[in-house]
Amino acid sequence: MPEPRDIREAEGSPLATMSAAASPPPASSGSASSTPSPASAPRRRSRWLVLLSVLGPGVISAAAGNDAGGITTFSQVGATYGFTLLWCLALVTVGLIVVQEMCTRMGAVTGKGLADLIRENFGLKVTMFAMIVLLIANFAITVSEFAGIAAVGEMFLGHSARKIIVPVAMLLVWGVVSRGSYQKIERVFLIASLIFLTYIVTALKIGVPWGQVLHATFLPPLSKLPWSGDLIVMIVTLIGTTISPYMQFYQQSAVRDKGISMKDYALAKWDTILGCMLSSIVAMFIVVTCAQELHTAGITQIDSAGQVAIALQPLAGKYASILFAFGLLNASLMAAMVVPLSSAYAVTESLGWESGLGRRIRELPLFYGTYGALILLSGLLIMFLPAHSNLIQIILNAQIVNCALLPVELILMLILINRRRIMGRYKNTIGMNVVAWTTTAIAASLSLFLLVRQIWTAIHPA
């Protein structure tokens, strides 16, 4: 039986030219192998260029997870529970790495997006169900991104700011993606990912109690945690914001668009691991910042992510709050580009239509139409909400929706990646299956618990 995809680079892919340049020239017959070649330094530089050429999909998809919903969730975790849920963040990170690596591997082996594989292997009905699930989750997240943008605007300009800042953000988000090639847009995303370092700067400026942080992460007193329905809701929200369905669809399509094959897989895998680790480190610093400055000061509830920045000002200085607000705006804008983009990839692939960046809008009407519609509807919803709407609740609810719908996508992924006719010798190992199925089971069971709790509360109000 032939392998699912020949182990070679896609002709004409962004990596093809780079890899050709990185390949050492054939040695002449008369050259002495023992003599150090003067070209060794350029060859080492070429290897670094290949690494940088593969860098992107993993870092971007993971960084986009630290969006308005992520920042709000991590802020609430730190403010409400201090350091006590850092262990949960560490465990979810392991699940995130495994899930995103599966997407990278499937994209490299098959040269196809996740929606493509679902359509080819499960038929139209299952594909449509999966797309509906994804669109519901992505719409909720995109709304939360514009809520985050509105929150930053309201910090500086008052409640009327959303009518100004949200339309400007909508135009910016549309313009960047609709007018650029994959390579240019990827560079924008990578630069935006670096801005997340502002959260680390904020935490270091405040001061990190490393002993408490390490103890809460690796030696948590689980028996002493305040176990309750509210704590379960927070854990569900934490899972939903860390592992989101759009991340899997975006990353696998980006791997395909970039032309990454199994020849580049080792580097692409490290791109994924690096992205997930950096994303979780940023999340940890957000939790630590809010635990150190808000929880210890008795501020355990927040009304918006913007409030966190305001609350930090008297405690940690105006620059800490400005850095936090700037990071929130950057995160919201980046995710407002990536999340609708994953929807556009998935919808077009599921219907067998062409997709990809750098083409004219009239060439790919469904791709850009899906992207634009999600931005327009989400932005308008936030613009016309009542001025004093609870933006934090909108953002947190989006993460709960994510966690509830995540098992649907993960189950389909796990079935696909364990089929030998699709993955050949690159199908999942037993260890990866254990972690992935455990992540799926935890997300499903906690979401079910939350649903039962809400129904019970509705039937038996306090």
C-alpha cells in the first residue's frame, strides 16, 4: 500500500525555494572530505533559515489562544483563586501540545486541511454537523474578541468608544487578511505573537514569588482546594480557552498552505511545541500577575479584562496597566483575524471549494465571504449591545461553549489520525492516544456536569 503522501516538499510551496537554497551543493569528485569546507558557516545559517521558514503555524495558532477570552479567563483565575489553579494550566498545556501536534502531523502527511479529511472520510452529514459546531464556537469566540477590543476602548474613551474602535478594528482585520499573501500575513501574526511578551514584562515588573508559583504548579494541595460548582465552571472555562476547535482547523490548513511535508516535520513539530509552551508561559504570567496584585488585595471579581489593567495601576504603576491593556488589544486583534480565518478554511474545504490566502476576492468568494461575514456579524453585535452590557460574561461564556463543543472535533481527529490508510506509519502512538482521549473525556465530562448543573439550577432555583 502506498504511503499517504510522498515524503517530499510540495512543488511551488513557500518552503521549496528555501529548502533548495539550504541544500548543500554536490561535492566535486576531487574534494577531500576531511578538509573543513569554507561553506560550513553558510550551511549552518541555511539550516537556521529552514527552521525559520517552517516556524509559523504552531506559534500563531497557540498564540492566538491567548486572546481576549484567554486573557479574561486567566485574569479571573488569578483574581479569584490566586495560584491554586496553576497545576490545571500545566496539565491542559500537555493536552494542547498533543492535540496541536496531531494537526501538524496530519497536515504534513496528507497535504490536506482537517475539514478536507472529515469530508472525505465521514461523508456530508457528519461534515455539516462538524462545521455547524465549529461555526457556533468560532462565532462565540469572534464576538469575544470584539468585546475585548471594546473593553480596551472603553478604558480610555468611555462607553461610547465601542462605536468607534470596533468599526476601525473590523476594517483593519478585513484589510490585513484580504489584501495579503500567506507569507506577509504570517509575518504580521508572528510579530503580533511577540507582543504577548508584554505580559511577562508586566509580571516581572511587579515581582514573581517563584517559590509559591512552582509549588502551586507541581505540588498543588488538591484536597485543600475549594471544590464547588463555581470551581468546575472555571476549570471548564480554562480548558475551553486553552484548547479551542479553531486552533486545530487553522493550524492544519496553515501547514498545508505553507507546503510543509514530512521532510520538514521535525522542525514543524518543534514549532508546535514552542508555540504551545510560549502560549502557556504567557498565560501563567497573567495568572501570576492577577493573583499577586488583585487576589492578595481582595479584588476577586472582575467585570472586564480592561478592568484588570485599571486595577493594576494603583497597585503596580501606570506602565503595568498600559502594558496589560496594550497586550489585550493586540491579542484581540490577532485572534479576530485567526478565528474567522479558520472558519473560512473549514467551510470551503468541507464543500470541496478552493481556499487560501493571497488570491483575489472574486477568485475565492466563499473563502473571503465566510471570513467577512463572521467579522461583520460579530462586530455589529458588540457595537449595538447596550452600553453597560457585561462584556466579561460574554467573553467567559464563549470559552464554556468552546469546551462543550471541543470533544466533537477531537473525536473526529482521533479517528482520522488512527486510520492507517490515511496516516500510514505516522498514526498515533499508544501514549499520544492516552493523552488525547483523556483530554477529550475530561472536556466532555466537565461540560456535561456544567449542563446538568445549569438545568438543576433552573429547575430548583435557590
